[in-house]
Amino acid sequence: MNRDKKTQILINSTKSTLLMAADFFYILAFCILTIFEFLDTVQLWDEQRIFLKELESGRSGWAIILLMIVVVQYLCSDGYNFQEYLMAVCILGLGFKAASKSETFIMYILLLVGARRFSFKKLMWIYFGIISVLIAFTVIGSQAGWVEYLIFDAGNRGDRMAFGFVYATDCAAHFLFWAMTYWCVRGEKMHFMEAGIFGILAYVTGKYCKARFSTGLLLLIIVIAVVYYITGKMLGEEKRDKFVGGRFSAFLVISPLVTNLIIHVLSFVYTDKWSWIVSLNQLVSSRLSLTKIALDVYGIGLWGNEIIMKGNGGRTTFSKDYYFIDSSYLLISMEQGLILLAIFLVIFTMACLKARRVKLWIPLMICGVISLHGMFEHHAFQLAYNPFLFMAFAELQPVNKKNGWIIKKGRQV
């Protein structure tokens, strides 16, 4: 064996070893950061919160380590895709600049870009397992005294219960995203009777959390899941999939762009002179009027503005100087800037488009519901809630009606 062959074998062996290590540490970082981001939404006792902050104190170090992992993944993997690499470089470059005020967004973007070597199905199962344990720990812990159980005074609406989370709407959002994640991992195997679990969650969010929007979306998920199941049995899966895969799926692909445009326009044109928009504002708990104030004072820029907000999270009484922007789209566009909003919209649309290409109708329909959620809730672009953006970079496999999602070696999309 000549020297050139030995050198090539050594290089390939080194690349393979580095890639295996990078993949291992990526999954480790994925798990740890998911736990950290989730615990930020839990109403921990002071001692627990201090301990968690100490663990999270090196967030800038986490970002550097995660960047190194992603770089190694891209440099050492086979099957270079110039367009994919160019997209990753642009997203990371602009993302680091746009999200410089938030290490949470930086790490989320790094995780998204680094998911290219992993099966989305496997990532979802890992995520689902972590979230299920943490939600159970939080809800049970709120009753057992492990975490603080806050009950909020909502005036005429009665008490709102958070079940261990920092606010009732955060609790409701966790239930909503857990239901969507459950449907995603069960996929074609899910029986319509399992939607009864979602019905229980909708009952809890409506009666105890009093979170109308999340309750409505949970009910919408139930309707979609049941109709999807029943039409598959009555019409046959081929006819059902042909209908879903037509204009309906095309609309779902652009739903993030449409809902983003709608909520921005509604907020810009909001005025007390129009009764219909005042009624809508009342229905969504003054979200439009609060956003209009920020638009008049701060406006929207490429890199965002520093906006002082004060919510009701972590307290049991309504703050007199309450001010919070609930829309995911508007929160990013005003606080982080249009560049970061554009990055997330590109990633969101990429996820929807890839799901449509391989006919993953369930994740695609879920993304449509998430786009609605982003209009009036601020959780759509947070790792603690939404894992579906990983579809933009992770490997997607078409559905096998007998075995769920096929797992194959190599890139599928």
C-alpha cells in the first residue's frame, strides 16, 4: 500500500471518527437544551431556579460548542449539497447577527441547521419522550409541592390554573404542542379514539387554564385528526391522500407566510373607529391594541428594538402596567427584527415544503395549526414548544402504511 492510500485511509478514518463524535454530542446537546428551555417555562422554587441559572450560566459557551459540532458535521459528512450548504451558511451568518440579543434563538437555529444528518422521526421520538416526562413531572409536581402551583385571578373569568408552569397560557400551549407531537409520532397508526386524549386536554385548558385560543386549536386538532382517520377508512387512503395533496397541501405550505401577513396587517391598521376590529381585539384579549402601541412607539426595523415588556407570568395577580406582545411573528419582527423573522419564515416554509414533497400529511397539517398559533401566541418559534421546524433540515422519509415512517440509509430529500 503506497503512502497516498495510507494517507487517504487515515483522513477518512479521522473524518468518520469526528463525525460520529459530532453526531453523539449533537444529540446530547439537543436533549440538554430541550430540557433547559422547557424548565424556563416551569414555575420553580427559588432554590431550584438559582440552581438552573447556574447550569445555564455558560450559554455563550454552549453556542460555541454547538457551532463547532455543526461545522464538523458539515465538513466531515459525505454527499455535499451546494445549495443546502449555502442555505446553512446564510442562515447561520444572518441568524447570529439578528439573534445577537438572544442566545436562545442562536442555539435553536444551530440545532435546526445541525439536524441534517438525523431522521426527523427519531428526533421527534426523542423530543416526545423528554417533553412527556417533563410535563408529567411539572403537573404532578405542582400537586405534590415539587414546583410552585400558581392560581391566577382572572376577574370575571374566575381563577386560572397553571399546573406548575409560569402562566396558564404557557401550560395550555404545552398541552397543545404535546398533542400535536403525539399525533406526529403516532402518525398513520393513530386511531381516532386516541383523539379522546386531546379532548381531555382541551377540557383542562378550557375549564382550568381558561386559555381560549389554545383550547380552540386543540379542538381543531381533534376535528382534523378524526376527519383524516374517517375519510381514510371511508374513501380509501389513496383518494384521501389525493385530496389532501392537492390545493389544500399547497395552501398549508404557504400558511406561515399568510398568517404572518394577516397579523401584521391587522396590527398596523388597528383603530378604535372600526367596530369589527375592536370586537376582534376583545376576542383575542387586546392583543391587537397592545401590538399597535409598540408599532407606533418603536416601529419595525431590520435588527429589532429593545422593547420593555411585563407579563403576568410568575405572579397571581394581574399587573396594572401589563404590556406583552403575544404574537410569535410580531414579537420577533419588533424585538429581534425583520431579518430574524425572515429566517424563521424561510425555515418554517422549508419544513412545510419538504413535508409536502414526501407526502407527510400529518406533520404538514400540524404546521398549518402552528401557523395559526403564531398569530396570537408567542410560542411558535421556541424549542420548548415547537420541534416541527426540524423538518426543514432533518431527513424525511415517506410513509409506509404498515410500518409508519420508513427508515433508510442516506439522504432522502
